[in-house]
Amino acid sequence: MNFDPSGKTSMWRKKNNRRRIAARTARSPFEVRTLFVLGGFVLLMLVLLGRAFQLQILDHERWTKLAKQIQGKEELLTLRRGPILDRNGEALAFSFDLDSIYAEPKRIEDPAATAAALAKALGLPEDKLREKLSTDRWFAWVKRRVPPEESARVDGLGLTGVGRVKESSRRYPNGELAANILGFVGMDAEGLEGLEFKYDDALRGEAGHLYGERDAYGNMFFPDGVKFVNSTMGGSLRLTIDTKIQYFLEQALDEGYAATHAKRVLGIVMDPNTGEILALAQRPSFAPENGPKAPSDVRLNHTVTTVFEPGSTMKPFVIAGALEDRLVRPNDTIFCENGSMAVGSHIVHDAHHYGQLTVSQVVSKSSNIGTAKIAFQMGGERLHDWLSSFGMGHRTGIEIPGESPGILTDAGDWRKIHISNVAFGQGIAVSPLQMVSGLSALVNGGKLMRPYVVAEVRDSGGIVVERHNPQILRQVIAKETSWEITKMMADVTKEGGTGTRAALAGYTVAGKTGTAQKVDTVRKIYHPTARIASFMGAVPAEKPRIASIIVVDDPQGPQYMKYGGVAAAPIFRQMASRTMNYLDAGGTTTGPEPSLEKILKVAMAERTDAPEPAAVIEVAPRVTGEEVAPNLVGLTIRDVVQLAGRQNLRLSMIGTGIAVRQEPSPGHALGEDRKIRVTFDPNG
């Protein structure tokens, strides 16, 4: 072995070894392509196997259903909806099975004889039935959801090619009772209005069907005979509604609607301590089983979807805020300007020429001027905040569809006249639900509760999947303030107050009457004669068990019949009397109250209650001393003549009916002759 001291030979050998190893491990281009192709095949096989797994295992049901849709044909049966129950488990809506009669025309040997027999048993036109049975079709409906006696008659005929299948039918056992809460379903048993619509997914269940093959023309045929897959029952709702209280409310609304000849009468009864709606109704109403045929305005639930200017029922909320802010105390006195007060270019009136009134008397006697003065102390921003805290301008979140938030405009836009108007309930719009919710906060210790009508939702197996419990949204006022305002409202129904016709024997009622001019939505002015009359009250005042509001939309008759204390308060009393008897007697009631017709006849004869007239009816002279034209638009000829006489105006009148134009315009300077030209139109 030769020794190389420099190490060059050893280095050469190492380099040579590395070259030989690299030569052995190098792949030819052919080998590289072969490996690449094999790898591609392996990858493709993995993709195909994954896709096959997805189609055969993961998406099996989807593709099976698609194949049936292509190769076969289904005829859906009516859904089996679950029941809707009241708080005590009484059914307000339920479904039951009826027989639907079908025919297989290809199997019928004598269509004429079969048609004659079926026509007699089912009360159908024989000629149309014969035409239906004389075809080459495999399947045809004869009559769906027939009464049991008709089904029995068909069964007794023993006809070949005629069969029957069970289909569900929706029933509302109490007629119109709670119709605007429940809503109704369509021909396919899908919810269309009310809770039937809101909770359609929970109530509807799975539809049954019959399944057959599809021929080249798309027609259904049954190579193995007609086969049905039965439907499954849906879930159920349990409501907070008490069927008996609902009945008491609706009976009172029926009488009130007939007696006042109003456009609409609305009512809500609520548990002020929990927020549970015990009853909610309106007149006119409808029978849910005929719901799709009812006029849309009747189907609409106006207690939550429609807003109105509340009038004087707004005053307790204003006073409560002022008490809480320590701006006033119950026995503080306020000078009420002897019944007339200028606010900018407007005049605010009271029903009587009140001088000094305590804050409590401002509520019980419903003084517009006293309330406006208290509101001026609060200021627009603070007044807005208080009304907002009572829920005005916000949806309550009740489960009934279509709830309106009402109208409470930004206080930054309020002038002094706006503050006074809002304080006595004009220039603000609320729903009846918002008002009864706010009333509950006034009398229950100051807690604003979330109103709700659905207590729980159960699935088809009876398992509770959704439960609603009492929920305090916020503490609006202190307990002490709540008690003070409740005492003031109790004086409203005592002698000297505006709500004496709401008083109950044996109970103290804390309430408030309201009367507001109705807005003419077309001309954007207040209607000269149409009114919204309302009454809200809680019983018993010391520890309320129910809070309620009654709203009478445009009661007809003499002017004094249009006020809340006359038109709405008796309806409240009728309902509350029976309800309290029922609650205190453990489910029994005493005899009925006198009819509202009799009560209203007494009211017409007495004419003693002080009405609450329109708060702002004329324009006062400007502060500058310049005399300006009053606003006569929207008034009748009689009202124009009376107002002109009080202000020594000379009138030039054209036409008849309602004033639609005037020269000079309202608020513009009068001429030296003090003459105003007024144009009237019979159609307003």
C-alpha cells in the first residue's frame, strides 16, 4: 500500500465513490414518467373513492330523494298541526283527522254507476264526478276532509277503485274567541296570520304523502297499488291567555261596539306583576276557520300593530317622571290659568276654568294646563327620556307579528307647544300594548315588564323547547313614586274625577280617562269631530292583579259620548267586574253587569262628567301684539261661526261641509276689517 503524505489520493477516491453512488441512484426519464403516471392514478383513485363515499354514504338521502322525484311522484297530505292551549290547558286550536276520499279511475269498471253512488253519498255534482272518473288516470281526489257520516256512507257502498286516507283538519272550538291572537291557517294548513304564522315551524309537523311512479307524460300510476305515508303531529303552544277572562273581555267589547257604533273597539288585560297577557281582543273580529276570507283590516291585530294619539292617558306618565325627579310633590299647587293658557301662538284649554289645583287634582280632573306646566319644568329632553323609559317609541317584543314601535320624535325638534301637546297625549302615537305595559309599571312598584303571550313551546314529544318567564326590563320609577301616582289615579274613578263610570263595587280602581282628536291622515290635520276615547285602569289599586286598557276608535253620537269617561270606562267596568269575581271566587262569577247600552243611556241622561275636549283648538294673537288669523281649517260651519264670534271676525263663507281653505292663512296678520274668507267642502 502506497502512502501519499499529501492526502490527494484519498481525496480522489472519495470523490470517485460519490460519483458512482450518484450514478446508481439517478433515474432515467422513462422511470420518472412511469412514477408520475402511477402517482396520478393513485391520486385519481383516492378522489373517486372519496366521491363514491360522499355519494353513497354522506349524501345517500339527498340522491335517493332526487331519484324518487325524477322516477316517482308524491301527493302531499294536509299537515297535522299541534294544539294551541290557554294557560289552564284548554284548547284554543287543535287538529283532528278526517277521511279524504280518493279514486283510482283505471280500476273503476263502471264510472257512471260509481259517480252516481258517490254523488249521492257526498253531495257532489254527478256529472262532474262522472267526468273525473272516466279518465285513464291512476289517481284522483273525490272529496277531501269529509264529515264522519259521509265517510261512513261511502264505506257502506263497497265500491271498487275508491279508497280513503286520513287527513288533518284545523279547528278553533271557541269561534271568534282570541281570533286576532291565534290567527289562522290556509288550505294547506300552513300558518298565515297571528301565532299560527309566527310559530308555524313549531306547530306544523311533517306532512304525510302518497307515493307512486311517474309515467312518460308525468302522470302518477301505482303498479303496486296506492300507498300512503302518514303525517306526524307538530309541537304545541301554551299561552298566557285565560279563556274565561278572554271571554269576559270580548263580551264587554261586543256590547261596547254595538252601543257606541264605533269604527273599532280594542282591549287588553295584563297581569301587571308578570307581564303575562291574560286577554287581548278587538271588534270587529273574525272566525279563524274563515280567516282567509275575512277583510284584511279585520284580520290585522290592531292592539299591537296600530298606533293612536292617547290623549289624557299620557298624563300619569308625565306626572310620575316629575315626581321621580322631585320637581313636584302630590300636594304642590299649580295655577291652571282659569281654563285658558297661551303657549306661543296657540291656546291650551281645560274643560273647566280651574284656578289652583294640586298635582293630584291635575291628574284626577285631567287638567291639560296643569300637566303642560309640569312638563315645562321637565323640559323636552327630560320628558322624552321619561316617556321612552316607560316604553313609548319602542317595540315591547311580544310574540304577536307586526308590532309597531309607535311614534316618539326626537326632542331636539320640540318647541314649547310640542312639549305641552305631548304632555297631554297629542303629537305622540302609541299602541294599546305599549300603554298597558307602561300602566303596569306605574302601578306594580315601578317595574317595566316584558309583555308576553306564549308561555312555552313543546315539540311533538311533549318536551319543552322554549319557555318564557316574567322578565323585568328595567326599574322605571321607585316604589314610593309608583304608590303616589297610583293613589292619584285612584282619585280619577272617585267622585269628582273623570272616570267614575269605571268604578267597581268592593274594589278601588286606579285609572285614567283619555280623549284625543283623531288625525285625518289624508289632510294631515286633526279631524273636527272624530275622537279616540280610551280608559286604562288597574284593579285593585292597593295590589293590582289586572291592568287593562280599552280603546274606542271614533264613537258615534252626541259630542259628550265621544269621551273616554263615557265611551270606554263602562266597557272596562264590565270586563273588570266579571274578571275580579272570577279571580277572587276561584273560578265562579256573579250575575252579569247591567248592559252597556243601559249604562250609556244613563250617561246621555246625566251629562255630568266633565269631558276632555280637544286641547288645542285655536290660535292666539302673537306676542308682538299683531292680531293674526286663527286656524279654521278642519272645522264645521257651526264651529267656525262660534269661533269667529268670540274673536269679532267678519266671515265670508263659500260652500258647505268642512273648512278646507281660508284667507288669510292661519297665523297671518288680519286686515283692519278683520275679514276671513273660508271655503267649505262637503267631503272635507
